[in-house]
Amino acid sequence: MIRGSESLLYDAVYAGIQDQVYVMKPAENTYVYEFLNESAKKATGLSDQVIGQTFEEVFSQNIASVLITEYDKVMQKKDIIIYEDEYVVDNQTRHSNITLSPILNKQGNVDVIVGVVKDITNQKNAERELSHLWNELNKSKKRYQSLFKDNSDAIISFDLEGRITNGNPQVQDITGFKPIELIGKTCNAILDEESTAKLLNLINQPSSGKTAQLNVEITNRSNQIKSVSVKVSPLILNQKIQGTYAIFHDLTKEIETIKKWEESEERFRIIAEHAHDMISLLNYQGRIIYASPSYKRIVGFDNQEYTGKIFLYHIHPEDQERLQEIVVNSIKNGTPFSLQTRHYTMDGSYIWVEANGAPVFDKTDNFKHMVVLARDITMQKVYEKQLEHNATHDYLTGLPNRRLFKSKLTERLCHPSSDSLAVLMLDIDDFKSINDTFGHDIGDAVIVEFGKKVSQYLGDNDIVARLGGDEFIVLLYSISYAEKAEQFANNIKEVMKKPWGLEIGNIDVTTSIGITITNSEDNKDAFQLMKQADIALYEAKNDGKNGFYIYQDDTV
């Protein structure tokens, strides 16, 4: 056993170490405790009473056998070994990294073995969470790529001048042109003059953000004319249209179906029974006199259940009034209609359907019935929502982007308050060296985690956005005194010191912060405040990084 000055030496060296430290003396086929520090006692519940005892005297036979096996490896190799282990404390599984180091005497034999046990539970948990996050992100990315590429309808995006900027593979099915052949051209490359004017009017007119729809005729590459319905959805920010995408649905099959029914009711029924869309006929009272078998496949209810019901049957209550008004006007004016509505399903949920209806009149203009074709567009709705989200959010972190941040800041400045607001611009110090040293995947992970760390200290109305690269910007919506902005900056500096949970282990990351503070009397706009924060960030960098600087009016 270690005594006197040697014991004092162990205490001095190991007492302040946060990791668990054990000194074990080899004995016959076992090992004897010579020393354990305070961290080891706290973690295991052991005390100095184990000094002089063997593994078998302290632990169960199974645990002692595992420990002896690892220590025997050190005796055989006379070299350091490192391994990982897990154990249960208070019903929680803890993970540890164990380093066993032999101390040799003058004869080259192992005198004692020093075991250092480092708790890596937080690191392991962070690795699992990061792995789960990336798996979910990859799934989400692939899902929405599939929505665009595999959509059965053609999707074309336009700029504000009506020029084509992109398209999915299905564009060729309708137009005969590959999407790449249409990029940069105006919509009159596939539409006649009248249809072009209608589409451009939808693209350029002021919009509330709701989807608009019209029916047009397309002249394809072979000079064939196709009737299509076009649904135009603008992306709007600050009440300005930033871009537009249009979904072209080929109406050829629907039109042929209706024409064939007019020629022969029996022939119509045969076609309807094999249609993918839900097809129904309404009489003059608005009751359903025919529902296609496809109702069963799409909404789960037998088509016979709809016969005799009013056409609002199973329509979402919030959509019924609008649907009734449109159908009545369609019959009254003798014009077709198209709208989107929610339809109840057998599993208790609602799906989005797009209903296209047309009244049918006899030769004397007497109303015969209404033909309605409805198709499931639920996945299309999901895709539209994702497109809107992508327009205002950063793809990597999921945080708001520059556009959304500037919009929120402008909105706050338009609502004066007795409190001040603060804008903080942050970037990661020496981020390039992180990319160069660890690779871009780790660099991306640092950016994602950086956004999370900053978000921890945001209030209900505060916002953090990624401007690009390693640059972030924060709006503190309401601060009663300037020191609150400084306190926020200090919190961010401190949280950078906490573990990062990266697969390569922890790394040192610091940030520089530029701060500008304003109130309603300053009459500054969003551009000025963001510029001032950028200038302050530059000053913080010049001051040696890992700090913050508050903009003053005399700051150059």
C-alpha cells in the first residue's frame, strides 16, 4: 500500500482531476486497490475502505472477471490500452472511456496500473441525437425531391417577367419539350397569345397569396393542341410576388370522359368505373345520382353510400358554404368551375381534393346534370407548403433566412414601442480553419449546432436567422435597457464553451458579435440597423475576436 510521502504525492496529483482515477497493484491473479480519487468515490460510491482490497472483494464475480481481463492485457503488453464501457447508476446507463496505463519499475516490470475513467455519456447521447437529426433531414429532402420529380402533373416555375426558370420531367409529356429547352423562354413558347395574356395576368397581378386557376390550351412540339388546367401559386414576401410556379394538369382524359358520357350514358359508366379520379353526377336538386367506384379507393367509403345524398356530403364544414355558392353559380351561368376543398375519409381524417365541375344542358338549354371530377391533391398541398417554407428559411439549419429576418425587423419598426430593440450580427471565429481541418460535413454540423445554441436564449418574439456561410443575425424584439443586449451576448459566449456533441468530439468554437440598439425616436430602417450591426461585428473582430462590440454613432 502507498504510505507517507507517496500517498501525499498521489493526493496532490489526482485529487483535483475531474475524471475518475484508480491506482491498482498487481497481485497473484488479481489486482489490489492502492488509491482512488474523490471523483472515483463520488461516481461509484466507493470509499478509502477498499484500499488494500482486490477486485473480487469489492465487486461481483462477473464484474471482477471483466476488470481482471482488461488489466491482464496491460500486464501482457506492458503498454497503455484504451476501451469503452457502460454501467448503470441510479437506473441510468452511463458510458465511459477507460485508459489503463502501466507504471514500470527499474527492472521493467509493472509496478502499478493507473486507470483513468472519463464519463462520455453526454457525448454518446449527442452522437445519437445528431445521427437521428441527419437521418430525418435526409428523409425530408428525398421526400420533397420526389414530390417535385415524381408528380404526375407538369410543374413549371416562372420569374416575374414570365420567363421559365425550371420544370419537372412531366413537362415533356404535355409540351413535348424537355424542361432544359424551355428555360429562359417566355410562356408564349407553349401558349397561344390569349392564354399567355391570362397566365401573365395571374403572375403579375396583386395577390393575397391564394392559389389562382384557369383553363388554357397548350400547343405542343408536334403542334397538337391540349386543354390543361393551370394552377398558379405565387411566393409572396412583404406583399410582393417573389416568384411563381404553375402546375399544369392535362384535361384531355377528363374532357374525353365527359364527351363520351354525352354520347352514351352506358359508355360513360364504363369509363367512370375505371377512372382514377372520383366522378359524380348531380341532379337539379344538388343530390348525387351517381358516384364512381373510385370513391372507395380514395376516401374509403363505398360509392353507393353517396347516392341520394346532397353534394356537400362529407365535405369539411368550413368549405361547404363556398362550394355551394360556386356550384350554384356554375349552374346558373352555365360555366365550369374548379376549386380545392377538404373531403372526409373513413379513417377520420380529411384529404385535399381538387374538384372540376361542368353543367350539362340538353339541346334546348335545359339543365340535365352536373359532372364533377375530384382528385386527391393532398401530397401536392404538402409540396406547396414546403415550397413556401423554403422561400423564407435556410435549407441547412431550418432557421429564417435574410428575407424573413428583414421582414420581421421591418414589421417591428412599424410598431413603435417604449422599449428599445437590438440587432446582433454574429459569425464563427476562424470558421474556415474548421472546414479545412475537419471537412465540410463537420463544418455544416457546427453551423447547425451554433444556431441551436443561440436559439436557447431567445424570448418569445425574438428571432435568429442565418444570413449565409457562418453569419447569423438576431433580433431582440424588446429590451428595457441596453445591458440586456450585453447580457445576451455574454450568454452566447458562455454557451459556446459547452460541449458541441460532434462525432469528432468537442472542439473550441468562439464567436464575435456586433450589436446595435435603437428606439422609435431614431427613425432607422432595417437596412441601416443591419449595416450598423455589420460594422460593429467588424470592430469586434478587430478587437481580437471572441467578444462583442456595441455600435455608436461615431463608429467608422
